[in-house]
Amino acid sequence: MGDAFEPLRLPRVAIIGAGVSGLLLAQGLQKNGFDVTVYERESYPGEKMREWTMLLHWALPIVQNILPPHVFDNLRSAYTDPHYAYEKAKEVIPYYNGQTGKLAFSVSDAVRRVSRTRLRQVCSKGIDIRWGKQLKTLELDLTPDGDATLVFDDGEAVKVDLVIGADGSHSAVRQWLLGAEASKPSDSGKVIGSGIFKYDTGAQAKIIRMDHPICVIAPTADGAIFSAVQNVPDPKDPANWTFHVAKVWKDNVDLLVGQEAIAKTKALTGPDVSEPFRSAIEWIPDNANFFISQLRYWVTVPWDNRRGRVALVGDAAHCLLPGRGQGLNHAVKDVDQLISQLVEAKEMRKTFQEALNAYEADVFVRGRKAVLESVEDTETITKAKTMEKSRPANQGFALSA
């Protein structure tokens, strides 16, 4: 297509961000013969990123398609409870009315709850990751077969052919493509108090987990409480179970951490909250790794792929709120779609610009719809009075038509 980028060699691909999206993409492209390097601002795995758990459901078969078999075979190690008999037990996520304590509805699906940290570990296997690389700017030579130059804050400059931003909700690549204002996430008006920790006793852990072995959601009058296991080293030793506990409510807090965040979350969880959800909050240990932050979203708007040189995936392309657990699944869909298109270009069935255009034709529409739905879902599912009218109640976790 005119002076669009068409390399004379196998293109060198740079992925910015070693989150789940970036690592899945690296695995899939490397599996298909691409030369891939991932650049990550963390100096080492887990340096700055908070841990949380995520739902993998309609995109689970896609993950198997993306990953090489020897990597996919280790996926179970990323499950929050790798001992749970997913293949035999009925997979149900219960939603309780957090005021009455009564079960409102359940979502039954092929659901896996995964640890973000452990999923990253699985997807890192065999990938060239350059740690401590904060992207400063990107320079493009738009002549045919010209280079894209990545400039990092340590002064290193790296020349590649394709740049893919998988660098999260505050994506530097998205900002470079769209500018600071258009790429800025929006405040939702809701905050999340969230933490990963062990309860003080095994008895407490067993009580918190009694309503479901994997996770449970309990909307109340003014917010929703979420409780899930994050790691189960030994199913017979509840004292060593680690939990991911969170609460979402309306507020304008920007960031609180540690004891201040725990105290505020406990103070907002009163006697009107039913058990065991009230205790899930009240029993948070004083030394827990806990924070409160604003929930933010970014609604997808079209970007210019610079003649087939730059793309976005995952939260960089559509930053969802957590109302229906769709974020990871849409990120997986992005990765699969982008790999398919780039393989077609590699096999010279289309140009690289045509490949990115085709990918964007899907993500511009699907991503925008997913974000807007997530804003609605986070509003309806965090209130007991509207939870039974929500998408989770009426559509489950299925991909919206």
C-alpha cells in the first residue's frame, strides 16, 4: 500500500509491557516465528505491580490456542486453587445479597480464577524480557522498511519494526499515539479497597471461604464486597491460604495504602452487612498489603497505526472496570486477533498495514462496547437493589453479542 511499512526481512517486534497481555502476545508471536522482545518498566518481576486475581472464562479456549503446548500445560499453576477439581465440580460463582445474606443468583460457566502474578510467571517462560526499561519516547522513520526507534529513560535506543503497546491503563504508547488528554483514563467515581493477605487463623480462613471455594460477590446498599482465594498451597492447611479481598464503593479517594486504607475500609463496613462478608473485611490483619485507589476506565477511540507500525492491546486498548470480569478475556481476544492478522502479513497474504487495519476494525468496536458495558455493570452489580437486573444476573460472563 504505497509507502506503507513492508519489511524485507522477518519484522522485529517490540512489545511494551510484561503484563499478561504482553506476555501472551509474545508467546503467540514467537510460536509463529516472529522475533519478539518484551520491554518492561519494572526492574524485576513484581517490583511495583500490585497482585490481584482475575476471571478467565469465555477466553479460556483462546488461551490454549495462543500458547505453545508446553507453556499451556503449566496453566494450572496460575489457578488460585490449583487443587480444586474444576473438571469434576460444578463451576459456579455465587452472588449474595450482602444485606440479607441470601443467595441472589449464581453464574455457572467454565470459569478459572487466576493469580495475575503466577499467570505472568507461566507466560514468561522462554520469552526475551528486558527489565527496567521505561519507554521515554518513540521515533518513527515512515519510509518503506524504515525503523521504529524506542528511546528508554536510561538513554538506550533500540531499533525495531513493529511496536505493540501492552503497557496497561496508563499506556505510554497510547499517549504517544493520541496525546496526553485523549489517552487519559477517566475517573469512575468509585474506588476499590483491595488487598492480598492471610487471615490470622485457619478458622477465620475456613469461615471466609465457606460460601464458595473460589470466589464470592456480595453487593450491599452502598458497595460490593468481593472475597476469593489467591493461593492454596495445601488444601488441608487453611492457615496458609492467601485471600484476595476487595470492596468497591462510591468515593473520590485517589490513593491510600496500608493501615490507613484498612481502617477506612473497615469503618465503611457496618452492621448492615451480613456475615461472613462483614468479617471478611473486619478480620483484615493490620499488616495486610492493602490499598484504596480510584477505579478508572478508558473508552476506546480509533488511533492511527502509523502505516502499520504501532498497535495497542489489552488495557492499553480498552481499560475496563471490573463489574463483570471481562478485562482479561477481552485482552486475550485482542492478542489472538492480532496474532492471526500478523501471521497473514508474515505469509504475504496481506500487508502489515492491512493486518493492523483488520485488527483495529474489531478492537475499535468491541473495545469501546466492552468498556461502556463495564461502566454500567460496575454500577448495577455493586448495589443490592439493582444486582438482579445486572448483566451477570441475566447474561452471566458470556461475551456480549
